[in-house]
Amino acid sequence: MKVLLVYPEFPDTYWSFRYALSFEKKRSAFPPLGLLTISSLLPDSWQRRLVDVNVEALNIADIKWADIVFLSAMLVQKESLQEIVELCKILGKRVVVGGPYITTNTDALPLADHFVLGEAENVLSELIADLEQGKAKRFYKASERPSLTISPIPDFKLVKLQHYSAMSIQYSRGCPFQCEFCDIIEIYGRVPRTKTNEQVLAELDVLLKIGWQGSVFIVDDNFIGNKRNVKLMLPKLIEWQKLHNYPFTLITEASVNLAEDDKLLEAMQQAGFHHVFLGIETPVEASLKEAQKPQNLRASLLDSIKKIQSYGMEVMAGFIVGFDNDPEDIFERQIEFIQDSAIPLAMVGLLNALPETQLWRRLQREGRLLMESTGDNTNCSLNFIPKMDPTKLIEGYKTIMRTIYTSKEYYKRVLECLKRLPQDKVTTSSSESKFADNLIALVRVIVKLGLQDRDRKNFWNYLYSVFLYHRNQFSQAIRLAAMGYHFRSLTDIYFK
């Protein structure tokens, strides 16, 4: 059997990092980890190819080569997914679709032949056996969520490393919290399951063996969801990083209650975590209660962010406007909070009701749902009727984006962020200076932002401050300047 694994294209959004990646001549931030895992679950005798449409074109020859095509996608990729499925069917190929999008939208792709709903580890062997016997069913869904101890090492050998800015691994699935708007708990449950320590280290061994050095994103939606297991794993991770001279800079996502645990923060610092994404959402207490985020109400959010930063971890965060309890001045309050928090990469979006979430069900009961979400909460589309006037909500959202991603405000946040990251406490990584060591990338940043950009004066003032006060953080400062250019470019395009 010849299998073509295809990952559909992401539209150009704030999350794509397209303009920042261009400085390093990278094409995508991360490879498709789900499909790499699926590949490792296939029989050894099956031939396989991977085409990530985000880094290379899908050729007719690739489709004709295959006996069957496997696809996986998120909601935001649905248009590309539909186009690829249609093309494959025109060419007479059998199509199997899985992933988060189809799991909550089982009627979305009538042309596809087979669907794997939810997690695949417990059901893929049944699909494989049925395919080989010519009696495959339309739907496959496990009766229970799998233990991650049976999840294989992803098939990293399929990845064209040169196209990506980071590699990905997964430690856990699920989250103990119950945020109303979140689909993660609907798909993966509220009891976080983890891989063993040996599994995690084995995946890192493979990445090292294939020649990767640089960023590794631990893609868990809440890395600290199972604190007990994380605390048992981190000492092994620290030992591995030290043994190999810290080849990887680690990135992950966590809940804000990370700030409550000094021992956990210290262990993550020692393991080489340099970036963590938090779901802040809003500084408005009533809206946090509405969203069922009690973990964000236990302490001052600004103090929590500052504490995490004090352990050398740059905080990235998600913010949302459009809650029923948002006050009239929510836009000014979000801007003020983002600036005070010194979070350079502030992902602000409009509230969207994702399929089968608690929010979706509530709005459906209230007769306020309008349509399926696009999956992009930054494109100014609303798929429900908000309490605030929609025009005011969208214009207020645009004001936030136009403000926080002006070069002046952005560079101000970056400088404050660098000030809060004590370098004597940050674990040194052999890959930490990779961006600045790439002379060509550095020259591109300086030429684009220092010579060609309309805000070049602000860039030179920023660079002067970096040399004056943060010289030993030069690589990080240049990387963040590139990221700021990406956000500002998209803001100029979408919110003029």
C-alpha cells in the first residue's frame, strides 16, 4: 500500500508568522505532528510520502503515486482541506480524513471515504486491517481515549528540516480546566494523559539524531495539566539537556497557575524552557467568570506574568474581546494590560464559538449562533450575536491591534520584556544564538527594518537601547523585531 500524507494550507494569519519566517527563509513554523504520528502507526511494509502544503506544492504526480491519501486538519484549514479532497476524488483516490476539524464536523466532507474521529492510536489498526481486507467502514472512533504510553515516536524522517523554524513533540493531551470557549477539553478530555519520561527522551534522541538543533515546541495545550507527572519528568529532561549541551530551546503552553509553583518554574527554567504561551484572555473579572476561568482569578494576572518572566521565560499570551460581560471600555483596558504586562507577542482575537464547545451549546440554546466559525479569530468575522453592538466590537478590536502593533508600542513592550528576563538565571542553550548567528537573516532584518521600513527611526532607537542595556540578549531582540514586523505587516493589511 502506498500512502500519501497531506497537510492542508493555513491561511495567512497572525499565527502563520509568515513575514517573520521570511527573514530566515523558512516556510512554516512547525511540521504536522499529527500526520507524523499517524505515519508511525502504519505498517512497516506500507510506503509513505508526506506533503505539507505549507512548505511545498501538492503535485498531481504525488496523488497518482498513492493508493490512498490521508489528511488531517484544523478548522482554519478547512478550505484547503476541501480543495485537496475534491482533487483526490477527481483523480480516483480513496481518502481518509482525521484531525480536530472533522472530529467536530463529521458532515463537512461528504466526498471523503473514511473518517477517523478523535485520537487515532486505538482505532487505526482496525482501519488498516479493514482496508487490507477491502471492507473499510466510513467512520472509526475509539470507545475511549487512548493511553499515550502506546503513542509511537513520530516519523520525523519524513520532515524536510530546512523548511521549518521549530520541531514539535507532544507530552500530554487534555486539560483539567473547563473554559467555556475551548474545544480542547471536548476533543481530548479533562483528565490530562501523559507519555512516559522514556518516550519523551526517545523523541528528543531522534530529533538530535536527524540533525535538528534549535527550538522544540512541546505542543501540549496545557503542559502543566498533570503537574504530578510533569514534576517527575522534568528532572529527566534537565539531565538529558545537560548531557547534550542544551541542543534545544523549549517552547510550550500552560495555564496561568504556573506562577503559583516556584519549584515547577525553576525546573522548567533549568530544562531550557525559554517561551511559554498563556491563556490570559481578559483583565475583566466578570468576563473571566463568564468564561469559566477560575485559574485566572486566583492572583493578580500582571504579578503572575511578571513572576514567570523572572524565571527567564518570555511570556506569549492569548487575549479575547467579545464576552457578554465585557464593559464599554474593554478595548482601552486590554491595551493598557498588554502594555503593562510586557508581552511582546499578544495574540488578540474576537470571541468565536467553536463547534461542540460549551459556548457553542449555550449560544445555540439562546438562539445567538449565526454560522460555523472560520477558525481564524482575527479576521473580524463573528459567528454569533454578541451583547455589544457588533460594529462597535469589531472597530474596538481593530483599535487594539492598530495600537499594540505600532512599532513604538511594540518595541516598548519588547524592551520591558528583556529587562524582566534575568540572563544570569536563563539556562544557556547551544541553539540560543542561532537566529543572530545566521548572518544573512540578521542582514535581512537590518535592511528591511532599518533601511526600508517607514518606521526605521523607531527600529534604530530600539536597537540603540538593546546595545546599551541588553547586549547579551541581542539574538532575542532581533528575533522579536522580526516577529513585530510580521504582526505590523498583517495589521496594516487587515486593519487599515
